[in-house]
Amino acid sequence: MPRIELEYFAQLGEQAGRRTETRETSVATAAALYDELRAAYGFVLPPEQMRVAVNAAFRPWTQGLRDGDHVVFIPPVSGG
């Protein structure tokens, strides 16, 4: 099974209880990986409200994943 390096920002990190992790997964795409993580951690944000980066580049949710990929799900940012 591929091992994926994950990094969580903002509320995703809070909901996961961590900022980074390495996860073994059998899913094939970034969208399927996010669905797996939603089930595991209860993420409430839908993918349509976020961006995904794979290996430091924004990618479509249909992006295929390979062993060693670094994936970051980027929620909307608010500030003041």
C-alpha cells in the first residue's frame, strides 16, 4: 500500500488532532483520500470549499496518488 505524507492546516489539524501524519492507503485519488479522512476524523468541510496540493503544486481532486506523495488539503482562510 502506498504511504502518503499528509499535512493539515487550520480546522483540519484541529479535527484530526495533529498537523502531520504518514498514512498507508489503498485509495487512488486525492478525492478518495479526503473521503477516507473525513470518515476517520469527521472533517466537516466539503472538498468544493478547499484546494488540494500534491507535492507542492495545486492539483485537481482527481489527481492520482503514488507512494511517497506529500498531500495538503487547504481549507478557506479567514482573517482580520
